[in-house]
Amino acid sequence: ADDEPTPEVISIAADRAQAGRCLEAAKRMVRAEPMLESRTEVYQHRVIVPSTAGVYKVMSSEAPSAHGLNTSACIADEVHAMENRRELWEAIETSVGARRQPMLVTITTAGTLRESLEFEMFDYAMKVRDRVIDNPYFLPVVYSAGDGDDWTSPETWRKCAPSLGHTVHEGYYAEKCKEAQEQPSMETPFRTYYLCQHVSASNRWLRMADWDKCRLDFDESRLAGLPCYLGIDLERPDRPHGRMARQGRGVGALVGVRARGRRAAAAEAGQSALPRLEPAGAHEAHAGGCDRLRVRAA
């Protein structure tokens, strides 16, 4: 802490159990080094250096509040497990202002949530790495598989784990990869935890590669005259999407449609965003498609 008085170093983790493991590891390191042990006092929940009034402690993201800290350095472990619980991290970020050279370090594998603290950090790190953002105070170090990389290839494994073959046996990766290929539910854990690859589904029963094999060239004229039913997704009321399903003898199809013309109408009215679409207006927004395809009421 550059000889500053009362240095404060904090490790944060997703939950109390993980935070406790971090603290116990720190205690073992202190006790294993005579010089460190002679200068510190180890307590149940912290390690103290009496000569500088310095302290090392751990906190979990379950903590209700961490305001009032004066952090010199912080190490955040497995940020992906914090999901979108960002109160602790925000409190840490705002607690370093009085320090001359504070340092914040985050360590994590990939998560499955796009709306999460981990994904925001990953996205920012990639932009700094690719020089989209200029921030000389931020050092991104990313070892991960790209979207086009073959996740079953040992070459990809080594790209994501530079210490493969030293700290972790390559045979272990091969075993886990084989499990992931045989059990679709294991694919996401393998790709996120071992390859640090962002996969949207946290638990999948069907591999996307198998789904892609089902793709067929299809002539929509074969659907003419068949019964048609419409389902509308209002999760984003400003951008409603619909799915029209048609089925007949040996023929079935799911067709995606979108309410059209609303953006142009909003622009003409001088609105910067699309107006909220209420359920009652969903049919009207899709009226053209409903009339053309003769949509039935279920």
C-alpha cells in the first residue's frame, strides 16, 4: 500500500462459504512463511499487521452493505457466481478514492447470464483489449474460446488454459469433454468453466449442433390454406415478436413475424423510442400478417 497508514486489503466472493475458503488459504500462507507469521496476527475473520495497523479480510456479496471502507486493494474471486448482485462491488469501487495507488483484481470463469456483473466486466475488458476503449489503468487478461473455436479440440483447450499439462492434466480435460459430448446437459458447464466461453443456456437438453442439423430448405407455399395460430412474446413491449404455427397432413412450420411500421410511425411523431405495446394492441400490430395468413382464434 506504498507505506500508507492503515492499509486495507479485501477479498470478496459470491457467498460466505467461498469467502471463508479464501481467508483460510491466506491463513495457511501466513503460517507457512516464518517472516510473514512474525509480522502478523491471525484471527478468526481477519489477518492484521500491527506495525502498520493494516488488515486483510474477506467479504461476500451476500453482505448487506460494505460502505465506509477505505480499500487499498481488492481481489474478487469467481465474479460470475455473484450474478447481478453488484452492491458489494460498487461499494468497493467507491471506497478507493483516498488511496494513491489502489488496485482492484477480478478473477473469474465465464457465466451464463448476459445481464450480470461478470459479463459487463468481460465486455469492457474485450473493448479495452481491442482498443475500442482507451483506459491505460485497466489491464485485461482474457483466456477464452472464441465463438468460432472448436470446443472439442485440444488446441482450443490450451488456448483457454495456458497451464494445461502443468497444473491440470490434459487427460482430465479430455475426460470432461467426452462427458459433455455424450451428455448435452454437461456441455454448458464444460464450455463456461473450462473454456471460459459465454454460453447463453445454463442447462441445455439439446446441443445446438444437433439442432442445426434439423435445418431444411422449405417452400412456404406448401402452407397455403392450412390452419394458422399466432403467439406473441411481450417480454419487450416496445419490440413485440410473434410466432405463427401452421400444421397439416405431414406438414408443420413455425414462422417468425414482427410488428412492422411502428418504428417509422414513432419517427414521424418525433419519438426517440417505440411506444409501449399493450396486450390489447398486439393483434392490431400484427394485423397484416393475421389477415394474410388467416390466423384463427385458439
